[in-house]
Amino acid sequence: MMTLRATTLLLLLALAGCSHTDPYRREGNWRANGANTANLRAMVVVPSDLATATPASPADGGLAAAALNRLRHDRVRPLPDSGLAQIVAVGSGASAPPPAATGN
């Protein structure tokens, strides 16, 4: 019975010293100081948006569902020509042939 008490006492004494070796309590380690919250509050235009979000724009679920339906059934609409750049299809990966050279 005496050895059990002595073992328990030694174990408790050993565990009491763990606070000195705890990596989160050592000097020089990072500690949460609220910097993220402070930066977020400084960047938010309307602080009440942090408590209750407001939609960015009106959403149209039907429009999004129709686009996904076209994608799933291989009926994707081509992008409109903006006149700024030519839209060309490119292959994927290293096995795609190089683009054709345009001669002058």
C-alpha cells in the first residue's frame, strides 16, 4: 500500500512540472491574440455584416440549374465573342498537340 502511495505521489509531482515543457506555454511561441479578428473588423465596410450576412446579389437558382443541366447533357453554349481576344479550345495535359503556327 505504501508503494502505491509513493508511486502516485511521484507521478503527481512529475506531472506538475509539465507546464514548464508545454510547447504552447513556452516563451517565444505563437499565442492567439485576436489579431485576425481585429484585421477582419478593420477590413469590413459594414460591421453588422459580421453578425448577419447579406446576400452579395440576387441569386437565380433556376438559371444555375439550367446551366448545370446543359453541362451534364453536353449542350454547353459557346462564350460570346467579346472582340478582345480569340477564344480557342486547347487540349489538356502534355499529350495535347502544340497550337498551329500562323505564318505572316
